[in-house]
Amino acid sequence: MADDILLELRQVNKVYGQLVKYQALFDITMKVPRGQFLALIGPSGSGKSTLLNIVGALDRPTSGEVFIQGVNLASLDDDELARFRNQFLGFIFQFHYLLPEFNALENVLIPSWIATRRKPGKEIIERAYFLLKRVGLEKEVYKKISLLSGGQQQRVAIARALLNSPTLILADEPTGALDTKTGDQVLELLAEIRKESGTTMIMVTHNRDVALRADRIIELIDGQLCKEVYPQRIGKEEAEKILEDHACNIENVNTL
Ligand SMILES: Nc1ncnc2c1ncn2[C@@H]1O[C@H](COP(=O)(O)OP(=O)(O)OP(=O)(O)O)[C@@H](O)[C@H]1O
Ligand SMILES: [Mg+2]
């Protein structure tokens, strides 16, 4: 049987602006199988965040289609999209957008509370505790966010993203605002949790070492898919060679 495809993009284009137009993505066509850890790399301005936002239904493409679990996102209205996001997706951003006046537990619970317009029940509160414990914040559960360190805050954001057991985790430079050591710890944790649950993850990263830990690396250049590498299949060294090469290696995007 063919791989179970979780996400599919078909000729996705994104043009920003009304008067002055800027095309950030060109004909992006790709499939992501369930369970894959995909690292998205590329220079600043190459369209990584734009792509992630479209996959995460935070933004709509100008043309083309996005399917998640066979659902065409274009067929959903804004309310349905919000529900879809809450049910299937977990977001982790560079800046975690936590609420500084609330404690860690509240920060894990509030987004889902808002999205579902329902007060969290016992089960979901227990899951929030479990996740905070899992990310090593057992003692910080009731601490205000503003009193936590950067790495601790990012771990709260990870727990928040995992609350609804997302099918797809989308992470946009989740350690970009952390020092190397703390960043590595956070990534290690994320990789472990992902393995435990078999969750599909797409992570934008500038960090070559992080990308090399992924199942698959895709490089964007000027809004187009340029390279595709499977580091676990071909080995780190070979993967690095391809990444350092200037030529793109994607010839037929339709097979991606
Ligand atoms: N809202 C917007 N309006 C106009 N242009 C935009 C908008 N958002 C992004 N762009 C442009 O689209 C291009 C792609 O931006 P994007 O944020 O996706 O890049 P990126 O690869 O994530 O870069 P970085 O690594 O710096 O985060 C850039 O040239 C950017 O200036
Ligand atoms: Mg970006």
C-alpha cells in the first residue's frame, strides 16, 4: 500500500499585497506521509513561514489546494477552519505567545478553552498536568509565565501545542529565541515526544544539525522547492554534501 498521506499541497501559490504584489510561493506541490518529521529549511525570506501558515490554515493560498487528512481546507469557512486547527493541529512558534499574567497550567488550557468555548473538564486538566510534567515543569505548574526562563516558557508552549493530541505539529523556529544549549534540550524533548506519539511534524529551522535529525529535509529557495533530502536513509555526511551543493535536486515536484 502507498504511504498514508496526511498532507498534500497542489500547486500552491501565494501572492501578498494588493497594489504592490509580491509572490512568496510558486506552485508548491508536495505530499507528507503520516508520522514523518519534515524539516523545512531555506534562506530568510524564502517563504518557509508563509508555507507553514498556509498548511496551518492561518492563511489561505492565492491559488492551489491544501488537503489535510483528505479535507480540502478551501472548503472550510473561517469558523470551520478554527475548529479544524484546534482539533488537528499543534503550533509552536519562535515567540511562544504565552499570556504573561497567567500561570503555566492556565496557558496550556486557555487556547483550547477559547476555541471550544467550553470550560476545560477534569480529563483535559489532567492532561495539561501530565504534559507539563512530561516537559519537566512539574514544579512550575502554578508559576506565572513572566517568572519562567525562556526555555521553560518554550516548554509550556510545547505542552500547550500537545494538549489536544494534534495529528500534525507545526513548528516555526521553535528554538530561534533560545541559547544553543536550551534550544537543544527543547528540540530533544520535542523529538522524544514526537516519537512516543508518532505525530507528524513540520519544523522550520535555520539549524543544520536540527534539520539533519529529521526524516526528510526540504529546502525552499525564492518561494520554490529546491532540494529534498532523506538524511536517515542516506546518512548525515551524504545529506550534508547535497545541502552544501548549490544545485537544486528537485526535478519533478509531482513525485514529491
Ligand atoms: N504579509 C506580508 N505582506 C507582504 N509580503 C510578505 C508578507 N509576509 C511575508 N512577506 C514576504 O514574503 C516573503 C517570504 O516571507 P516568509 O516570512 O515566508 O519568509 P521565511 O522563509 O519564513 O523567512 P525567515 O527565515 O526570515 O523567517 C518575504 O519576501 C517577505 O517579505
Ligand atoms: Mg519565517
